[in-house]
Amino acid sequence: MSWSELSRSLSGNLGRAPRGSMSRRRSAWQRIHLDPWLLGMLLLLMVAGLAVLYSASGQRLAVVIAQGIRFGVALVVMAGLAQLSPSTLQRWALPVYGAGVLMLVAVEVVGDMGMGAQRWLVIPGVIRFQPSEMMKLAMPMMVAAWLSRRELPPRGQDLAVCVLIIGLPVGLIARQPDLGTSLLVALAGVFVILLAGLSWRIILLCATLVAAALPLLWMNMHAYQQQRVLTFLDPESDPLGAGWNIIQSTTAIGSGGLWGKGWLEGTQSQLEFLPERHTDFIVAVLGEEFGLLGMLAFLLLYLLIVGRGLWLAGAAQETFGRLLAGSIILTFFIYVFVNVGMVSGILPVVGVPLPLVSYGGTSSVTLMAGFGILMAIHSHRRLLPR
């Protein structure tokens, strides 16, 4: 055997061991259908979120424990959904969507009232939940299932059906009233359509129609919703009333400076000047206590999660999986963008929580269910021959 042949043989044998070990590690994660990078970042976000929540809730350990239990349930749901194949998800799209619409109708008829809105269904002694949260996943599943069986980019009649699929549940949610959730549900469906390759001419036409319909939308908004928009434009017009929330949140964020006042040391939050500080306005607590650098660290973590999610979506092999996965991760990004935007005063207040940081059970389970579906789409890929 020549030296060159011996050298190639040794290098080949040396190279196989690490590739084999990496293959074994990948196959271990593949068997449980979870993505270790995405899972690790989500767990890190949950732990950091619990620390912020402890301060935002007035150092009430019971609130943190309750949120931790909800995170546990959400992780179980995520792991369970990750075991489903994309074909199974596609078959379930219509039944899940139909069940969601029926529950929204039930909310309209026998829903439980809370904070001036009729948004919840109650099973006595068992659970109280918002069916509208379910539609954040059922909507993109249904639209993706419909479009994946059609020629892409979608034609006019296919788009008309998509508008009906989106419009029915969005209208029911808006009647509750819940403007924030209705917009998120609508966007989840719209993202699927955009990812299906919608032409720019149709996009511009739709944008023009939406802009023309804004006066009609304004006239049909509830008084408190109109007040939120007016407050966004001029919060100082009612500093002790409608403008109080946004003034206090921006004050809290600004007072944190670069480094923040320190964990549990925020004045606006700990002295209870800041309303809804453990739910919708928890970003203000984060900014006050951890400063600009702390907020940037959280935003970086969110961007890494979104980046990983987009990579997983781009690696999907089937049309249904690509459309659904892309919509799920883009909707997650909108969650973060809208919450940070409304708390910092660049968007109107619409009641959207900060993902996996704000206190709440149904939204946490829904988000993690979405990530479970994302992992299912990626981990059930067929191995292609080399």
C-alpha cells in the first residue's frame, strides 16, 4: 500500500468516528422528535421569564409556582404534538378548525364574562379557557391544508376560500370583543397565504382595500378600542385616565437606563404605579430593573428563537409543512413585536402578552403547542439518498 493510500485510509477512519457519534446524537433527538437548540432556548426564556415574573408579581411565589406548572403542562403538550407527522396534522386540520369555530359560537352563547368581555368557556370544576387561543394554531393549519392541495401561487377562487376560512373565526373573536387576538388569528392565516407565493400586485391591491376600509373599521370599533388608538396618538391628553398605562410604562423603561435599577429594585413596579405589570406590561418591569442591556438580551434570545424556527421551517420538505411552520414562527415574532411596541409607546395597546414571560396559562400552552408542531414538521422529514 502506498503512503498516499495509507494516509487516505487513516484520515477516512479517523473522520468516521466523530461523524458516527454525531449521527448517534442526532438520532437520539430524532427518536423523541425534538430540536435541542430550539428547546434549549425556550427553556432559557422560561427560566428568565419566571425570574422577571417573580419581581413583577410583587414577589409572590405562588404566582411563579402557578406559572411554572403551566410551563410544565405546555412542555408536555409540545412534546406530545412533536410526535405527530405532518400528514397527521394535515388530516386533523379541518376537524380542529371546525371544533374551534364551534367553541367560538359557544362562547357567543354561553361564554363566561371577565373584565368586560365574553371570551371564556368554563367546564365547572375542571378548566376555564379561551377558545380563541386555539384558533391561533387551527387557522394556519386549515389555510395551509387548503393551499397545499392547490396549485401555487394561489389563484383568485382559492384566495376567496381562504378569506372565508379566516374571516369566520376572526369575526367571532372580534365580537367578544378581543381585538388583539382577532388580529393575531387573522395574521396567522395571512402569513400562510403570503408564504404560498402571493404576487406583489395582489398584495398591493389588498393593502389598498384594507386602507380604504379603515374608516369603516373605526366606526365599528368599541369605544374603549377607539380610546386606545387616541391615547396612542396623544397619551398626555388623559394622563390620569386612558393615558396612565402607557405613561407609566415608558417612564419605567426610561428610568432603567443602561444597566437598570437591579432585580426587585424597580420603583414604578414595586410601588404599584405600573398597571398590569405581571401580564401585558411586564416589559416595563424588565426595562426598569435590567435596563437597556437586559432588554436587548431578551430581544436577542427572541431573535435566536425566531431564526432557528425559520431555519426549521425552511428545511421542511412538504408544502403543508413549510406553510404551517413559517406561519407559526412569524406569528410568534408578531407577538414579541406588538407587545414590546405597545409597552414602549410605538403601537396602540391591544392586550398581547410577552411570549413565555407574561403571566398566563392558555397563551403559554398555545405557543408551546406551536413549537411542538414546528419540531414535528422538522423531525419527521424523510431521509433523502445521497
